[in-house]
Amino acid sequence: MAAELLEVRIAHLEEACERINKRLDAIEAEIRELRSSLETLRRDLTSQFRWAVGLWATTILAVLGLYLRR
């Protein structure tokens, strides 16, 4: 009787462990996807920042060029 109860409890624990494992696998997949998205976002922001700095520098140089021509 006690052995059967113990087996039932162990079976419940094994099922719980399997569910936890599935949930952790799903969480790991989500984290991988988020990391990939963040890396893409970082690359895009870096590119846009460089473009903005280039535009800013070009504008400053053009204004200085016009000012110095006078």
C-alpha cells in the first residue's frame, strides 16, 4: 500500500518535471528569439546613427564652406 502511494507520488513528480522542462525549453527559445531581435535592432540603430552623424558633419562642413567663401 505504501509502496503504491510512493509510486503514484513519484509519477506525479515525474510529470511535473516534464512539464517544467517543456516550459523551460519554450522560455529558452523565446530568449534566443529576443537576442536575435535585439542584435538586429542594434545593427539598425548603429547604421542610422552613423548616417545621422555623416549628415550632420556634411551640413556643418557645407555651412563652414559657405561662411569661409565670403
